[in-house]
Amino acid sequence: MTVATSSTHAALLDRLGPLADIVDSSTLTRALYSSDASLYRVEPLAVAYPRSTEELVTLVRAALETGTPITARGAGTSCAGNAVGPGLVIDVAKHLNQIHTIDPESRTAVIDPGVVQEQLQVAARPHGLRLGPDPSTSTRCTVGGMIGNNACGPRALGYGRMADNVVALEVITGTGELLTLGTDDIPELRTLVAANLGLIRTEFGTFTRQVSGYSLEHLLPEKKFDVPKFFAGTEGTLGIILKATVRLVADAPERVMVALGYETMAHAGDDIDNLLQFKPTACEGLDRRIVDVVRERNGTDSVGVLPAGEGWMFLEIVGNDRVEVLARAQAVVEAARALEGWVVDDAERAAQLWQIRADGAGLAGVSLANPAYGGWEDAAVPPRHLGSYLRAFDELLDKYGLDGLPYGHFGDGCVHCRIDFPLTAPDGAARYRAFVEEAADLVAGFGGSMSGEHGDGRARSELLPRMYSPEAIALFGAVKNVFDPGNLLNPGVLVDPAPVDVDLRMVAASRSPLSTSHAEFVEAVHQCSGVGKCLANNTGSGGVMCPSYQATRNEKDSTRGRARVLQEMVNGSLITGGWRSPEVHAALDLCLSCKGCARDCPTGIDMAAYKARVTHETYKGRLRPRNHYALGWLPRWGRLITRIPGLGRLINLTGKAPVLGRALRWGAGVDARRDIPRFATRTARSGLSRIEPSPRIDDLSDKGRVLIWVDSFSDCFESESFAAMVQVLDRLGYEPEVLDETACCGLTWISTGQLDGARRQLRQAASVLAPYVAAGVPIVGIEPSCTAVWRSDAVELLPDDPNVAALEGKVLTLAEFLLDDPDFVAPDLSGHTIVAQPHCHHASVIGWQKDQSILESTGATLVAVGGCCGLAGNFGVERGHHEVSVAVFEHDLGPAIENHPDAIVLADGFSCQTQLQSLAGRSSMSLAELLATH
């Protein structure tokens, strides 16, 4: 295999000349690209970001001339290790992402390789068209990567594989030659095919999901020597795509689901051949194992009632005529050998059932007792053998003492499974190899394919001789030699493959000293599988993750990028400075600690907690940055300032003064462009007796005490939220009260990584609050981020504290409290528009559904903003963060309020309110204020 060296890199840069600026060989960037979504870790020599097709061509030729291995990479969501390499990794997604043309008449699109599938879908939608294949990563995977892997997705029965949707390709080969596949002839390839017609006809294209190896069947004379289709699935080993022409399709207007229940999932597999005659566009299978995981994680209502059985198939029937589609769906139910079957004509219920399958796929890797991994991820067998294969596969798992949650595209015979391989055990690599070798023999015995849609990569290329004859393997090498005689394109994949048990990321991590001293942290950061949901625009669907990446579009600012850098810190061979490594702090610097990933990431990454932990370990026993003392200890300063008469007013005036204000900001580590929030002249708690009571609704009887837990922000800064909450509760017949003593949740200590201090704050606060829980007194919080601490950070930092345990789920938001009161009726706000910014921690940790329910019941038009406001506690005011803070604000919240200038702006979070006032000059109100004033 070709090996890259530092001299190779120097020669590459010299050959590039002025274009050398598109190549980054920093340790940080190499760490970011050392892994994809697979088990594998390969340190690249450098990463390049070509800005045009011409730069890409120049880059590839320079690499070939200097003997530098090349790996093309789109979104890096490969499950098989086909997007990592030892030489130059070329990121085509960063800049090469233009849609050149969409032709509705020919139903084609001409695109750059870095175009994200969803981007193409949005552009094609006005024409009633779409790209057919729809893998689960469609919101971030690139079409170039889809072609490279021959991607499929659940609706391949209707739309085919990516190979079936490629019309023409412009590529640069491993010889530096530019070819237009579909137009230019390749005589050497024709000669090879002509000499091996019998071999190709007998071993290739035996069923639709045979995507392992090179798909030579497309080159047969009867297939018209279709080189573009053949090129799909070659995984960047023969050439790099410069431009692609892809086929678009029109969805049939009528769509109906069929849900079938079977004795077991294997029995469902037995029935596939019988049901394909009805031409479903999708046929997905799962069993009790997946359903129970979804029910446990998302609640019973997320699943609802299913047809009788322990295994299920969901089929989609589409067509142009509603009556015909329903009749065909009913025919499926009647023909099925199921225990029970339904035609699901209700679109909302059908969507819920499909969501079980989608959620189950996401949760399958994080729901076992031990970490689960890909590696043996997407094998496929001819559908007629599926039931037998499923039974044999379960037996194989049992034989090796492994656990997994199989599911898959049953209509194509493709089965996905994340398995708890013991990769961190001393013999983990050997046990992994033994299993996949036997699994490969099992699949081959059924006439199947090692890969059904994700490609072979490093995970399965070595296994291809178990599926193909020696003559076929030799033919692969001959084809490779035509396009890439120097073996510089994605070496180690498909031809001359790397061993399946080499470069396993978790095996390397297990040898790190941190795996012994900080085992729980090592396991946590390795939960990131690299699937890259953080790269998608999650805010459009109400998500939060990942606000800084949305602003910068830099891999280092994504949740995945940060996790990769932390994994490399654990590994210690590339990033060598441990907790204090500058690369680690560069990656974490722009993390807003929004906790969006804790909810939105399918693998459960909590980067806010990891950032706090890294910062804690970095400065443990050392002098900290001054903002840690100023902003991290803000509750202490707030209490001091509000207790000394006149001091708050003086600091407010100082903050407005040009010279003194700058000095005050500098001393606190605050950006000079930021306004310092105004301190209250007295604490909010001290003013309880002065709040004018509201008239009670219909003379309601006294409902008893309610403790309003006044956090440091609500207590020490100017705010009307506390007074409004008192009035709302009083009006409903409650007796609001406040604490006489301090009970700080330690949030600012947590966000600045002062975890020992945070534990002290939490322990003291819990001891004060727990007696109220014991006495049956409800506790309602004001500031969402502080309330959320009792749902997440407190339990994690003090897992053995009985007071903390007693408070879990007992410190409520106002909405949670009000919806349990039968007397509460939301005001009528019909005719109004409410633009609501849920606080990140509220949405991600607590859940904002009950607030949404109250707001919707007012009759107002509700515009709920996804994403983060951009201030995020101390993040947005710190020096060096201002530009990103503003960019995050302008991604979602800024446009929302600009589009609704007359709307009521609702924001419960102190940060959100401050950001709105600071950047847009817009006042906002909390839910309590909204209810109190209406």
C-alpha cells in the first residue's frame, strides 16, 4: 500500500505553488478528518479544500505527480471507512456545492460533487421532482458521496440505487486524465470486459443489493457499456468526481402504508418474496427489540398500537389513482402470511409508524448494555433467503456472545445491525475479525453481498474473496490498473485492501492511559459515531444543534468535529498534550454549551458537559482566565452588588461610561462591543411583599404554598419575570413564597469548568430545596437554564447526593406547573402573532412542549424559533466570541423577528432577552409576563 511521508507533503506544496493555501496540515485539522462514521481511524497527511473544479483538478494532478495518496470526502458519513486515508483528504463539500442546472424536461440535474442531497431536493421540488435514493443521512450527505457508495435508502424498491440514477459523470482518474463517463470511450476497459463476459454474467448483478466490489454488470454489451452506472460504488478508487448529471423522478401523488405483524422478524423475512409482486416502493422490517427501545426512550405514545406479533413489516404503496392504490394495499394485507395486517390510510398515523423505524435506527447503536458499533452494518441477501438469513444471523450473534438490534430494507434483503463488539478488550480486534469472517461466509453462503448500500471501505474489502472467485478479484485489480495504476486513489479500499482489524479507533483508544483514569469520559466521547446529524440544518425542524457550526460551517465547530478532537486527545498519538492541548481548546472554544446535541444528536453526545470537564481538568489547581472569576462567579458578585445600597446603580452608570466601561469590560473578559446587563438596585426576592396581588379568579380558595425558586439572574439583574410569576400564581389561588437563604445551582461554575465549585453550590442548594419537596410544596423555577440544571448537570455531578435525587423532576417550569392546574385557562390572544425563542436548555433538557401547548391554546399564531439566540450565558459576551454570537443570532432568531415586526416576542431565558435587546433593540417578555399582562 502507498504510504505518504512529510517529504511527500513538502513536494505536494511545492508543486501547488500559490494554491498551497487550500491545503491544511495542522494537527487540529488532521484530527478532525482522521475518522468518518466507521470504526476506523487513519491519520491523514493533510486536508485540502478546493474552491473550484479547476483547483480540484490541479490539486489531484499535483498529488499524483508527487505520489501522494488521495481520499475524496463529502460529508464523512461513511459507515465502512471509505472516507479516511493516509495521504491527502480532499473535502469537496466545503466549496464544491453548486447546483448548475435542473432540467424539468429531461428530468436531470447537473451538480458539483459536494451538493448535499437535501439541497438538491429543495431545488428540484418546485418542478415536482426529486432525487430518488434517500439514505437516512440525506440532510447532510453529499451526492458525490452517494455515488461513491452507491447509496440506496429505504425506497430503493421504487427508485433504485444511486447507480440507477446516474446519467453522466465528469471525473479525473488516477492518471490525471479528464474523462466524461457516458461520452468518452475507454478502450482498455472495453477489452477487459470483452475478455470476461462469462465471468461478469455469472458473478455480478445477481440481485439488486449486490453492491460489494465493482458493479461490472453495467459494462455488459446488453447493458450498453454504461460506464457512469458502473462508476457508482467504486468508492473513489478509480477517479474523483468533478461534476455529475443525475436523474430526477416525480413522486406518485397517492401514498398508502400497510402494517403487517408476524410471529417473528424472520417470519416477516419469509414473506418477502410473496409481497414483492405488489410493487411496494418501500418495505421495512423490525422487531420487538427495536420497538421496545423506541417505547422506552420516547414514551408509549410514540409507538401506539401495532398489529399482533413480535416482528413487523411496514410497506409503502404508491400510484396515481387513489382507488387503485388502496385496492393494491388491501391485496397486500390479504396475501400476506401475517398474524394481522392493516391498511393505514391516515397520513398522521402512517408517519408515526415510519418514525418508529427511523427512531429505532438512530437508537440502535446506543441502546444496548455495552457500546454498539458498525462494521458488520448492511449485509444483504437475495430477498427469498431473508428469513433463513435472519435466523442464522441471530444464531451467529449468540455463538459469539454478542448483542445487536437488526432491522432493515426487507424488500431488498438488506439488514442493518449495530453490534456490541468488545473492541476495548485485550483481544477485541481478534474477536472482531473472527466474527466478521464468519458473518461474511454466512452471507456468501446465501448468495449475498458483504455490503448492501454503504460500500465496502476498510470494513469489508478484505472479505470480498469470500464472496467472489479468484478470477473476479483479479479482474477488480485489472480494472483498477486501467484507471489508477499507481494505486493512489483511496488506497486500502476494494483492491489491495487493508486488513479489517487494522486501524480500529476503539482498539487504539483502549491503550490510552485515560481509558483507565477517566474511563467514563473516554466512553462518552466515543459515543459519537460520526453520522453527522450536527452538520444538518436542524433548526429548521425546531432543533438546536449545532449553532456555531451553522454560523461558521467549519468542521471543528460541529459536535462531531469536537468529539473527534476529544477522541484524538484520548488516543494521544496525534494530539499529544492531553487536557491542555491547544487543539482541544481551539475545537471547544466556539461551543456555546447550548446542550442542543444532548437532545438532537442520535448518539447522545453532550458537548456542553465535555467542555466543562475539559476546562475543569485543564485548570485544576492552576490560575484561571479572568473571565472565569468574573463571569463564573457572577452570582456571588450579583449578591454583593445588590446588597450594598447604591452599588448596582453605580456599576450601571460605570458600564455606560466610555473609558470606565471599557475598563470594566476588560477586567471581566467581556467583549468591548457588549453592553453589561443592568444590575437591580435590590434583589427580586426582597421585593416579594411589595408586589401588588392580582384579583383571584372567581374567588378561588387558597391552594397552598408554592416556592418560587429565584435564580441568581432573576434575583440580581433588572427583570419583571419574578413579579409576573408571583401575580400569575397568586391569581390562581396559590401562596407564592421565596427562600430566605441562598440556593444557587452553580450554572456559571459549570459553564466555566469550575466543577468542584459547582458541586459545592449544588450541594448547598439541594439541602435548602429538598425539604420543600419532602413537605409537598411545589417548586417553580424562573430561569430555564438554571431550572434545567436539576434535570441534568446536578444528577451527573452529584449522583450519590440524596437531596439532589429528591429534586430530580421536582423543580418545574411555569408551564409544567400551570398545565397541572385545572383552573388555569390561557388568555385569548387571537389575532396576535407570538415569535417565541425557547431557551436552548429548556428545549434540549426539559422540553418545550408544554410551553408550546399553552401558547397554541391562546389562539395566537405561534412562530417557534429553532436554534440558539447566540448569547448562551457567558459565551456571547466573552472576548473572541462576538462575531459568532451575532452570526448565530442572525441564523434563526434575527430573521424571525424581522419577518414579524409587530409580533409579541417571547423569551424566558435571560440570555435570549439580553441578546434580543442588544442586537435588535427588541424588548421581549417571559411566559409569566405574557400571562400576567393578558
